[in-house]
Amino acid sequence: MSAVERPVSRGAKALAIALALLPAARMAWIVFTYGENNLSNDYAYRVPLVADLLEGRSSPSDVFQGTFIGGGHSWLGLLPFYWLDARFFAWDLHVELGIGLFLAALKTLLVWLAVGASLPARARWALLPILSALAFSVSQVSTFTFGESVLQMQLSQIGLALGALAMARLAARPGLRVAALAGGGLLASWSWGGGVMTWPVFAAALLLSGERALRRWAVLAAGAALGLSQYVWLLVLRPPAGPPAGPGLSRPWRVLDLLGRPFANGTGREFGLLPAAIAFGAAALVLGTLVLAALGRGIRERLPSAMIVGWSLLAALQISLFREGIAPWYAAPMTAFWLGLAGLFAAAPRTLRSAGFATILLGFLFSNRTWEDKSFYLASRAPVSAACLREWRNAPPECHHAVFQWGDEGRLGELARLAEPLERHGLSVFGPRRTYLLQGDIGRGRVGLEPMSSTSFFSRDGVVPADPNDFHRLDLVLAPGATATWRVDVPANIRLARFASAVRAQPNGLHAGRYARFTVVSKDVHLQEHVFLEKGARRSVSLDLARFAGQSIRLEIHSEDAREPASPLLFEAPRIEMQVAAGGNPGRNP
């Protein structure tokens, strides 16, 4: 038995699976650790239709037109996920993000089964962690931390992967194969504008496979007609009024930049060309061309990989034609390009295979050391964003910018358009589980620091001051003798409400012990609790606020003064956690 034919041991398979889980675990940690549970941005134009469906007031015509974005995207495939989340989970954004992670894992599995179908077992199992590292690379953190983008990108790529898998595994069942192509194309087309590029790719793959039966071509054509119906009707026959298309192909460097975007840094803030992205994009095109030339006629056996590469190239051309900037979420479809390339590299001659995987490794190491520079959407899920959405009726003008990242631009009423149906149905920040953060309410004018001359501040590390509008949950650092006063309206229909934090005393403080004081005052009740901390100690704090249901309270956090110079006290992410009963008007505060 040759080395190539030798079966893969269970230990090697387990190692490959464990390595494949690591990048997924890292992304899951980011997704579920950062960002508040509030909808924002484009959801202002999704929520009204979902609310109408919950109320039984939408017709098929409303759905057909309402699930199409004027700029050229269908989100019909996302609608069931939105409805289910709203109906059963109070539109908890973390549910959508969790679904997005699952879809990314499913996509990775489908791609692996497709591109690995013609590879030796050892090469196939070695490819799995590489595909997972690409699929869950932090270059896509903007996609994974925003519900709409993660559903768009993963669903459209699952449609593509279904087609690639059908071509790899269903040659003996041509009827089922073409049905899978049509279904995958429908899913891709109804999830994201770039999904329509699956149709020419699927047609080319079917042609190369030697398919001649008219009835099967008719199935693919019928699927394409259905998948493109919204685009033809609402983009061609009834084009929207708006700005002209993007720069076209007048800037060919944009295509290279797009292809290399998954291996660039700073993509969360930079919408222009990036030298690193152009370099990796150029390397990818050169290596891909050399691999295709080396494979020659053997490319038919690598058709699934070529399909994925071809779709990404068409999507890059599409984006270059119709979009002015290179948005952070475009790293996701361009990652598919590298998934397909990895499948081609695995089948290439040794020299090209080594050069290809070395390029992927270099790009991964270069781009995955940091993730916050790739983040875009988390800014709209900061504590202040959640607070602004929750109190939209009295929100100051600056709240619009906290929830919508495109600025004012004359779009008056957007905050109400988003918040009113959410409040009416008890969804998102108006749902049964709520978290109010003191940090977020600063922007609402509900928090005061006394005396104003104190050196109190918010911080990530307890040392360096940070902007309270940051998407991180910040700690409150109170100077000795300082008091933070927080005004809160406690909903009337609460089941549970508690103030939660933890107090830390500096280990290098001058005093053996310090006191923190917590006071809650309403029109009827005065509650006070002292916490003593030894030097360097940490004490958790929990105050039951259920007795204040339906009341406006004043919550004071005080760092006791000292006779001698003393270090400040640190209060970890002061917050109020609530469970609200269903019924009544679930969103309104007193």
C-alpha cells in the first residue's frame, strides 16, 4: 500500500477537526463578548415589514417589493430568519449572530466536501483546518458581528457551495444535480446581490460537465428566472431613482484590492485602496493562473474549486462596477476566492502547492494578529447605541449617529422607523431581557459626576481614559470622594431587576482598606449599602431593584474619601439587568 493510499488515522482526523475548531472558537468569542443586543443601521428598513408579518398585514406583493433594497440586493432569503427571531426570541441579535456562525461552519463543511471530493484522503483532511482558518478569519469580523451582513454573506455562499457540492458528488444523478444547482442559485440570489453571479458559474459548470438534456437545462433556466425576478422587475423594469453607479472598471486596481482584502489590515475604517490587499490580490491571480495552466485538462476534476474561484471573481467585478468604496463586509465574499484557491493548491504540483499555501499562511499571519481594526458595525452596537434606541422618543440629535453609521444625510425619522415597531412588539432592547449600562446613559444625559473637578473617568484597563461611546463595556474609575449619579426609569412590568458590578481597590493603594457606597433613592424608598475592600481586593455587588418597579430612581455610586491621599476605586461595567413580564406595553418606561 502506497503512502498516498494509506488510510488516515483517527488521531490525525481528530487533530484536523480540533485545529478547524480553533478559528471558529475565536470568532465566537468575539461575537458573543462584544456589542450590545440592539438592532441598528439597515434594520430600520427591515423591521417594518417583519412587524407587518407579525401582525398579519403583509401581502405577497408587499414581501416581493419590500425585500428588495434599492441599490440592488434581495433579502428575501433573510426574511424567514428575521421572522423566526422576532417571533420566538424577541429579535435577539445574538440569536442571528449564532445562526451566522453555524451557517459559516456549514459552508466550510460543504466547501470541504466539494473541493476535497477528488483529493487523496490525507490531502483532504489536511485541507480542513486551512479552509476553517479562512472561513473564520478575523478579517471578516465586520460581517460576523452584524446580523444582516452575516446572514447575507453566509447564505449566499452556502448556495454557491451547494452547487459546487452537486457538481462534485452528483454526477451519477444528473436530475438531482441540476435541482441542487437551481436551489443553490435561488438561495444565493435571494440573500445578497452578489449571489446572482452563481447563475453564469453554474451554467458554465453544467456545460463543462457535458450536460445536454434540454429538460435539465430548463430546470436551471427556471431557477434563474425565479431567482432574478426581483432584480429584473425592481432594478431593470422599474429602476429606482438614485445616484449613478460606481466608478466602473476605470480603476482596475480595485479588483486586485478586493481579492486581497481578506489579508489586509485596517479594513474596518479604510474604504479606499490598500497596498497589502493589492499585493495579495496580485499574488493570488498569478498563482491561480499558474495552477490552472499546470492542471490543464485535469481542471474538470477540480471543477468545484474553479466554480468558487469564478464566482468570487465575478463578484469582485460586480462590486468594482457598481460600488464606489470597498466596504469592510466585502472581505467575506472575497474569502470564498481563497477557499476555492486552497482547493486548487491542494491538487497542484508540489512547487505551486507549497507557494500557494505559503501565501495563505503569510496572509493569515499578517492579518489575524488584530481584529478591532477590521471592525465596522460594532460602533452601532455600543452601549450608547442601545440606550439611544431604548429612549428614542426623547433622544437628542446625536443619537442618530450612534445608531446609524451613515450620519444624518437628511433621513429624518429613521430612529422612530426602527424603534416604534420594536417597542410595539417588545423586541430587541424592548424585549423580556434587558441590560441598561451606566456608560450608555451618559449620552442620554442621565449620568452625572460630582465633583466635576474630580479625576474620574471610564476606562478599558483602569488606567487610560476611554471614550464612553466606545463599543467596549468600560469600567468606571472613581476618584476618592467622587460620586456618579445615575437616573433610571424602572419599567412597571418587571419580574427581576438588579444592579450589578464589582468593585476593585488598587493593589498599590496607600490604605489597608477602602469603602464604596451604593445608594438608591426613589420617592418612597431609600436603600443604601456599603462595601469594604482590603487593598487589592475585588468584591461583587448586586442590589435588588425589583421593589422600584414603575418608579424613577436615583442610583449613586460613591468612592469614600480618605484623610490621606488614596487611589481611585474601579467599578466594573456598572449595569442594571432586568427581566420584563410579557403583556401591556413592554417597551415604555415611566
